[in-house]
Amino acid sequence: MVVALAVFLPLLGAFISVWLTRRKPAMSAIVSQLFLAGGLLSTVLLSIRLGAWSFNDLGNSVILRTGVGAPPLSINLEATGGAVIAAIVVYAATILGMSRLTSRNAKIQPLLLSLVTASLGLLFATDLFNSFVFLEIGSIVTIGLTAACRCRRRWEVAVKVALVSGLVTILYLLAIVVIYKSTGELRFEALGMLHGFPALLVSGLMLTVIMTEIKAFPLSGWGLDFYEGASPGFAGVYSATWSLAVLMWSAGILPRLPIPNFQILAWIGAGGLVLGQLAGFRATSPGRMMGYSSAAYASILLVLAGTTTGHDYLQLTLVLMVFAAIAKFTVFMLADPENENPLKSAAGYLLLLPILVIAGIPPLPVFWAKFKLLSILAGVSPLMLVAVVAGLFFEAVYLLRLWSKRPVRLIKSGRLVPMMTSLLLAAGAVWLTAGFQRSLSFSGSLLSSSTLRILFMTVFGAGTLLTLPGAWNRIKGERSYWFWMLLSGISLTFLPMAGNGMTFYILWEVSAFAAVIAVSRGSRAATGTFWFAVFAAASGFLLLASIVLSGSMFIAPGIPLILVAIAALFKLGQMGAHLWSVRAYSAAPATMSAFMAGTSSKAAVFLLVIAALGTGAVTMPAGSVLAWAGVLTALSMAVMAALSSDYKKVLAYASVSQMGYILIGLGLASVMGWTAAIYHTFHHFLFKMILFLGAAGVIFRTGTSDYNRLGGLIRRMPLTFTFTLIAVIAFAGVPPLAGFGGKWFLYNGLIETGWLPIALIAMFASVVAFLYAFRLLHAVFLGQLSTVNARVKEAPLALLIPQGILTAALMLFSFRPTLFLEHIIPAIESLPGLGGVAPVINGTIVTTPIGNWNAWAVGMMVMGLFGFAFVFYWLSGKRPKHVGQLDIGFAGELPPSAEEVHYAGNFFKPYKRALAFLPRIHAGNVFSGITEVFKIAGDSVRAIFTGDARTYLAHSLIFLVIILIFLRGGI
Amino acid sequence: MIPLVISITFSALAALVWGLLLGGISRMVTARIHGRIGPRLTQNFIDVWKLFRKKSSIHHGTMFWLAPMFRIAGAIGVLVLVPLVVGNTVIVNMSFSGDLLLVVYFMFFGCLGMALGAGDSGHPYAVIAVSRGLAQMSSYELSFSAVILVLAAGLRTLSIEEIVMAQQDGILSWNLFRYPFATAAALITLLPMQMAYPFSIVLAPQEIPIGPPTEYSSRFLSFMLSGRAIFGVAKLVLFVNLFFGGASGWVSLLFKTFLLYMFPIFVSTVFPRFRTEQSIRFLWFVPTSLAAIDLLRVMI
Amino acid sequence: MYCNKLPDKPDDRKKIWDKVDNMARANSLWVTAYGTGCGAIELRPLHTSRFDMERFGIAMRPTPRQADVLIISGYLAVKTLKRVIRVYEQIQDPKYILALGSCTINGGMYYDSYNTLNILDRYLPVDVYVNGCMPRPEAIIDGFSLLMSKIKAGKADGWKHYVDNLEYYRENQKKVIHNWDLPDYNW
């Protein structure tokens, strides 16, 4: 009874509303909603009765028979658990979308209600001919609804839908005829009873029908045009109702097709995913992008059908399709129907959440299903896995472009519906996470040394806490981002505690994307966010592929290890990938840059450490390759930093350059090298965070980060200057301050291993670091104070206090590095597989086979000398007089103005001239070249979507012929 | 502790006297080459004392008056970290506290200080000089690093004491003869280190008013000159230890540093000045290739 | 931005090491390398091996901050006076002025020019005059010797006189320099 109510109540409502919309239009909307509500209620009751919410037994079902006799003379509906959940989504979408659709044209209410009935009928059908009935109802109603809006292209799209539906009908009926002739019945099970030629024919026909209906590549042309041309409101409701129903129906039929080898389906799906998403690179209209995304999910369905069976299959299908449908609905609901480019006025989070869902980022619901799917695929065929991951990555790229490049203004009305569906998505995330949490593990067993684990956790945690107060100082144009920074930091802090690959991946991705969101809150942050998001997605997908390929251990040696190394290199910004780093750091709010430089980059170091240790022996994939990558990056980034005139950009280049040193240390695979790497990681965190926080203070007070507009700030911001000075001396590696230790260990390690060319270039790079270090100090703090900045105040306390704490820590570890080293060196010695001799600590002296270092003595000596010099100053007569700022020996003239006498721009022109003989390799051009290649590839694929409906019909028919030949040839 | 302070003070004073004296000698030698008479041998002492006793001085800011302190601390620090006389147990200073890498990086301490002071003076020419100087320094450090790597890898040690000890088997065991190309490269890099022509772009007196010390006067300038003197001596002692067998006694130390000091003097009197990019390119290629010959020898 | 008060009064008490100090000052005279007039051409031969001023400890310094002596070499145009005032005041104490040529003594050849000053002593405190038109390098060295003996005797205190009588000097300077856009104090 409940089933009948669920399915047929809307139909009743449709009939009634036909009459009501003519007589009493005002009431008709309420009445329709009432009918829908009734249907929803019955569906919910049904779902509770079936126990569908526990996701365990999705095959439970209730059967409803109507009419007399057996189908096809009557309609038998079977409501399974999974189908009922999908039905609830259908109802919810229609209820939420109805008011928007019918506000213009109330007469389409009957059509909407019929669409609901058709969807539910399709979901619950058990018989091929019954399905055909509902399929027809749905198609015709779709045509009507497409034409009913006021869009410019409605007739064109409606005709396309009509033509394609017509072809589908023909093929489907042909299949039904063949089935009935061979087996005499038309239930779904009849498909399994076919043999020989009829089986072949029916498989080909049904496959064509399904692929055309679900809009899988290469038959997705009409779908793309449809999503682009239909009104966004209807497209949204369509994607969450009819499209979902068709997908679920196809999911039911595909496993029953009499195909000899189901892997064909998987390959069609995987290939279609890659090619279809490649074609989507150039899409600009959001509707079309959603169309490509639908094609992606259809291909994923084919892959699922080809590789999984039984309970896994039902569960994965349900989760993927349902949540993708809700997400697409949300995206469409954010569109403004007036606007030519509907998503121009979409809002921040409301757009982001569904996009992240579609892209499959944890912990959002679709992720769990994708992870499981990819794990299964890894067992089937690595090539298929690679194809699927590549396709998913391409999809993520254009979706992220959609999100990051839109402006911010929120439309006035229409916020309620997307908010509710976003809540649904979030609720789904929570529920699924709770369900899957047994597979998470926080045992920390990935890194055997607890000291190192504690070190990394301290770095991440302290980094978060110290930058959090500064997140409240926002300059004009930045929006609030503290929550995302905190989220990123918390997930990073738990990262060292991860015990298996899935946990690691989830925490990694959450922190990466939370950081992406925080960066996007900066002013004028569009391009930087996009680059950051794409690289975060790239390293995330590489990591995912390698985790999945490794099976039970964390990272297996061989291909997975290489993939992880590439992922870590991307995240560190080495070898040309620095572009995202530089752009993201410049675009982000300044405190966020501090957070990223201090913590996120260390996450990649952590990844390399545990990946190398994964198999129980340190297996650096060609350690010398890593070391060369690191040293070349260190040098080139140092030169770029020296030639750059923007405060944040310089610090970004400097960060990437210092990461190069850490990479060299790791690549050495010796105790000395790893000591250098860990030492440098910790100290880099200290001084880079001081530098970035100082920059945040300066930018906050002066409003600019351009060297040419700053200068002389030592007079107004002395504390910031002191902290920055100490940090700069530290990272230049000048004893007695801390950075020298890292360099010392590194060179000892390199000499010990005999890699002298790398040592030479590393020493050169560390000297080049002086160049940009001095330029930074001079251009911002020394020199002449311009009149514009004559009244700036010292940086706010929220930024000064963290800097002070970090500086104190830096000074402590400068004078007493053994406090740090006596814990770290034994920890590194205890790691298996590292060669070489460990440094020996003797009180305050550190000794290696070739050198020794006594930081305490050197520090005391410097302090003593300074003290002596101070005393000497005091004793040497009259105090010097402080003269005015412009009282310089200027050939007897008065200097014209402070700005004209401050030398900050074009600082190293001789250097540039000296370097002029080198070819100008610009990393940006390399990346543009690569993206051009992809775009051209995508264009050639896209050429098949001509926009002419006859082409699409031809696609289906050609596909039919090909698949028949394929199946005939026997696979 | 007290003996250490006394020995450091003694070394610093001795280096100061010797450095200023060497300066006077160099001015006299230069003058004789020019055909002039030249100043007294003690002229530099008189200059420093006159500046120190000036009755007024000005400063431009905190970093400005801190800079000479950095310079002196850097200079005395390098002197103290290098062993002066091999085998001498009385004046040991702190040569066991750090090895060659520490000394090389500590040399930047003083330069950094002076650069900061130049920046704080607010005079654009001072900063121009610093930027040129930094560019040049990064270039000669490339070949100097190669030389250090040759010594470290060839003698299997970074400790200066041990490098000196390895050269005690007679004159042919000096690194001058063991690694001649590296020594040649190091001698070429000695020129920009001592700011001698043709690499004197930093203090180009006729172009920019004297470079970084542009705004310095009276007692600050006297500190700077003293610092330069001590630093010069420290670098010479370092080179003597690295390449010329160390000093077995005080006379030998004075003699060797004097001879080594004459080398930049003789070169600088006959050469004009390179432009910055010319000096950068020269220093990148010529001494590095020389050092690379020995580097290859050591690696194989 | 600029200076806004007089320098402190110098410490005038006699000390036992004054003799040493004065000897040092005399034997290490650093000249500001500023050729104010036609006499500058006679300063150049002093660098060469024929006259060699370095044997006396005299050296040319490029900035006033590092110099002791300012040489007014020849007539002093009003335009130059404006810059010379600033240069002179930027020199650190004790400082001396050596005036070359007859024009500085009584106007010399340009006594009736609208553009030059006649009696330099009214505008800047001169320690030693060297007359001639132009004085040859030997004469300049002679002038330096006189300056050195004055310093050793402790009598070269033009700088003290300038600070003590600043209003007098300023009044004279402002009478001839009509577009006075310098600060009042240039130390």
C-alpha cells in the first residue's frame, strides 16, 4: 500500500493540478506540494520498514502488484532499499525545486508531478515493458518541461531531446521484441535467459540504449547540449530526479546483460572517463560543465558495473549516484535564471561544497565510495586505475576552475534551497564517515620513531596555534578564514598519528582543501586559488593512486613510491611546480601564507619520510635524483627571489628554495643527511613563520607588499624589525644562529657520501640566499621612510607575540642546539636502513668524522665580543648625535624626497645583466605548454560534439554497430 | 675563562697592530710603485687615532651604530676561530670550537653587519655599493666553496688544525703543491675578499662615495677601519693555514702573512676596476674552472 | 627629516693627551674632495708623484662626513656658497677651512662681481689663507704646513668660532643668498 502511495500519489496530484491551475492557480501550488509531501512521507515510511538506512541489506524489498494477471499486462513494482533512498532524493529535489520552477509558469506543475511518478516507476520497475512505459512518460515530460521555460535555446534543446528519445525508443522496442520472441517473458530476469545470437543482439541494443540515456561518453553529446541550454532550475531538478532514476535503473539492468566478459563495460567506462573529461577542459558555461560531470558519473557507473558485483555494487552505486545528484542539484539551484552566465553571481561555500562532493574530496560522502572503487580497480588492472584516476583529475580541474574564478556576489533570493541541500550533503558526510570509521586508524604506526612523530605534531600544532591569533587582522577585501586555517591545522596535527593509508589520505586532503578555501578568502585571489587547488588535487590524486596500488602496506616500492615522490615534489613546489606556491602565497591572506609556509610544506616532508621507511628499509627512489632536484630548485628559486620585488613573493620563493635543502638531506639516505633534513625542517618552521608573520604585520599596517612602496620601517616597527633580523640571520646560515647547523650537517653528509658537485651548488645557493635576505631587510625596514608610511604603528600584538615566542625558541636552539639534537639523533639512528656515521654529541660539542661544532662556545664568544664593544662605546666619549633622516651627504644638496632616495627596485641589475647569457626558461611557459597540449587533445575529442542532433543520432547508431561487431568477435 | 679572555685580547690587539702596519706598508709600496714617496709606515695608526678622537659624531639609527660592532665582532671572531701558531699551547683561542665551514660562514657575520649599517644610513649610494658587493661576493664564494670542498674531501677533514697538521711534512706537503689549482683559485678569490683592484667595485671611491661607509664618521669609522685591519689579518692567517703550511712560530706567521698580503697589493696597483657584471662573470668561470680541476682529481 | 638644533657645545677643557691628539690631527688631514672653484685644478697635481701630498698624511675623501678640511679653492660664487654651507656643517668637529686664492681674501679679480663673495671670513671661518691667483701646488703645501703647525699649537679653532657666532655668520649668509631654502641647521 505504501508503495502504491509513494508511486502514484504524484500522478493523482498531476491530474488534479491540471484542473486546479486553470481555476485556482494560487491554490494549485500548495496542493501540489501537499501531494508531494504525502508521497515523500510514504517513501520515508517505506524506507524505515525496509531498513535501508543502515546500508547493510540493500536488497530487501517490498513487492506491489497492480492490475490483474502478470506483467506486462499489469505493473509490478519492487521497492528495494537502495531504490527507496533514491526515491526520497527524487521527492526532496522536486519539493525544493518546485517553487522556483512554477513561480513563472504554474501550468507546468502537472508535468513535474508526472516526472516524479515516472522516476519512481522507473526506480521500482521489475519488467522491461513497464520500464518502457515509465521511460516514455519521462522522456515526453522532459521534452515538455524543456520547452516550457523562457530560455533562448529551449526549442533547439527540446528537439534534440525528442530526437534522441525517439531513437532510444526504437532501439529499446527492438530489444523487447527480440527478448519476447526468444524467451516469452519480459521480466528483468529474462535477460539472463538469452543465448546465442539473440543475446548478442539484445546486449548491443540495450547497451546503446543505456549509454544514450545515461549520457555516457561518447554518446553524451545531447546531454551536454541539454544541460547547457535548459533553464538551470529545470536542469537541477532533472539531474536529481529523472537522471538519477535512469542511472539507478541502468544500474539494475547492466549486471543482467548477457555479455560474455563484463570487463568490456569497465574499459568503455574508463576510456570514456578519460576522453570525456579531457574534452571538458575548455568548457566555460556552468551548465555544460555539469553536463561533462554527468557524463563522468555515467562512465563511473559503467566501470562499477564492469568490476564489482553484489553488495559492494549496490552500495557503491547508491552512494555515488545519490550524492552526486544532490550536489548537481545544488549547483544548478545557485544559478540566476536572468543572467546569461548563470553562475556569475553564485556564492562561496554554497558552490564549493557540491563541487568538492562531485570531485570526491574526503570526508565528503562520494569519497568513501570512490576510495572503495579505486581499491577494487587496483586489483583488477593498474592501467584501468590510471585511466580512471586521470579522468577524475581532469574533472576536478575544470570544476575547480568553475569555483575559483567566479566573483563573490550572492544573489538575494534563492539561498534557502541550496543551503538545505548543502546541509543534506554535510549530513550525508557525517553519516557515512560514522559508518566507515572502523576502517580509520590513528595508531601512528606509519612512523616507528615516536620522537619524530612528536616533533612533527609539535610543528604542525604550534604552527596552527601561533598563526591563529593573527587571522583576525584582516586587510580590506579579505574575508574571514580563521575556521579553515584551524581545520587545516587540526587535520595536519593528527597526520602523524595516522595508522593506515586511508586515514593518511583523508587527513592530507582535508588539510589541503581547507587551505585552498582559506587562500581563496584573500582579496583578488582567483588565479592563485586555482593553481593551488589544481596542484593540491594533483598531488592528492597521485597519493590516492599510490595508496590504492600498494594494497595492504602503506607505500609499496616501485611505481607507488615513485608516484608518492612526485606527489611530494608537487606539494613542495620543486622543479617547476613552484608556480602554485608563489601564486598561492601572494594571493592568500598574509597570516595564511605564514601557516602554509610553516606547516603544510612540512607535511610533504613527512610524507617522504614515511614513504621511504614504508618497506622497512630506506628506499629512496634514486636518492641522487631527489638531491639534484632539490639543489637545482634551491639555486634557481634563490635567484628568482633575489630578482623579485614583492615581499610575499620573495618569501614564497625562499620557502621553496629552503625545501630544496631538505630534499637533498632526505635524498642522501644517511643518518647525517636525515639529521640535516629534520633539523632544517624544524628550524625552517621557526624562522619562516617569523618572517611571514612579520610580513603580515607590515602588510597589515601599510597596506602594500611592494618593495618600492616600503622602506625605513625600522623607525616605526622596531620590534618587527628585530624579529625579522634574527630570522634572516638564522636562515642565511650565519653562525651563531640556528640555520648554520642545518647547512653544516648537510655539507658533512654530502662530503661523507662524496656528492661534491651537489655540495658545491648547495653552497653557492646558500650564498645567493644572502642576496635576497639583505634586499628584504633593506627595502622594507632600512633606507628612507616615505611620507606615506610616516605614521604607521607597530604590528598588532596578535602578530607580535607569536613572533616573540618563535624568536625566543630560535635563540634557545641557536645557542644550545644539543638540546634538540640529543633527542633527534638517536631517533634517526633508530630508523632502519640509514647508512653512514651518526654525529656524536659531547656536552655542547657536536662531532662528525670530519668536523666539529661548538655552538655554545661560538655564541658566548659573540655575546662577549658584543658586550666588549658596547662597553667600549660607552667609554669612548661624547654620545653621537642622531641626525635627521634626509641629512645625508648628498653633494651639498637637499635630497628631494624620501621616496626618491630609497633604493629598493632593480636591486641586482648587474646580476641580471651577468646572467643574460642564459636562455630564458620560464616555468610558467612550460606549464602553459603542457596545458595547451591537454586542451588541444581535448579539442580534438570535443570535435565529435557538433551541436547538430543528427550527429548525436549517428553516434548512437555507430556505437551500436561497433559494439555488435565487438561482441560478435568474442572478447 | 680568564686566560681565554687574555689570549683573545692579545690576539686582537696584535692583529690590529699588524693589520694597520701592513696597511701602512701597502700604502708605501703602492706609492713607490707610482714613483712617489708615500706616507709614513704608521700612517694608518694616526688615521685611526685621529678619527677616534674627533669631537663629534653622528648616527642615523640603531642599526647604524650597531654595525661597527657587528664588524668588529665578526673580525675578531674569525681571528679567534683560526689557529694562529701551530702547536702553540698558550694562545689557543677558540680554534677547537669550530671547523672550516664555521669560519667561512662566520665571515659573513661582519659583512652582514656592515651591509645593514649601510642600509640604515639612508644614503642610496651606500646601498648600491652593498648590492654590488653582495653580487660579487656570491660569485667568488662559488669558487671558494669549490676550494673548501677540495680540501675537505681530499684531506678527509674540515678542522683547520688538522689541515695544518697535514702540511707539516716539509715544504712540498703544503697544499700549495698538493692542490696547486685549488690554491690558484683561492688566491684569485683573495682579491675580491680584500677588495683589491680589479674587484674593488664595492668601495669604488671615484664612483660612489666610498661605498658602505659613506655616512660613517669619526669613531664609527675608526672602528670600521680597525675592523677591516683585523679582518684582513684574520683572512691572511686563514689562508696561510689552509695553503701555506700554517705558521710554526710567530716570526714565521708574520713573514708569511706579509708575503701573502703583498700579492693583492701588487695586483691592485696595476689593474683598473672591473664593472660588476664583468667581475661576476670572471669570478664564476675562471677560478671555478681552476678549482674544478682539483675537485675532479679529488673525486676520482 | 632635517636637523633642528645646534650641535652641542664642544668640550673645551685642556687634557694631557691633547698634544697627541693634535699631532694625530695634523698628520692625518683628510680633505673633502670638493672643487669649489678655479683653484681646484691646482689641487690635482698634489696627488701626483711630483708633489705627493700623501707623504704628509693628506688624503682626499669623497664625503664630508669623513673629512676634516674643506678647501675653498678660489672665488666662491653665491650659488656655491649655499652648497658649501651644507657641506661644511656636515663635516664632523674639529674641522678646518683652507682658503686659496686672492678672491677669498678681498675679492681678487672678481671684486666687483654680482655673483661672488669678497671677504670669505664673513661667511665661513677660515683658518689659513693661501694667496696667489692661483697658488701653485708648492704654495698650497706651504699653506698646509701652516695649517698643521696651527693645529699642533692648538690654535685652529675656526669651528668653535662658527658655532659660537652662528647668528653672525647666518645673517651674512642670508644677506647674499636670497633663495634660502636650506634648513636653519645642517649638522
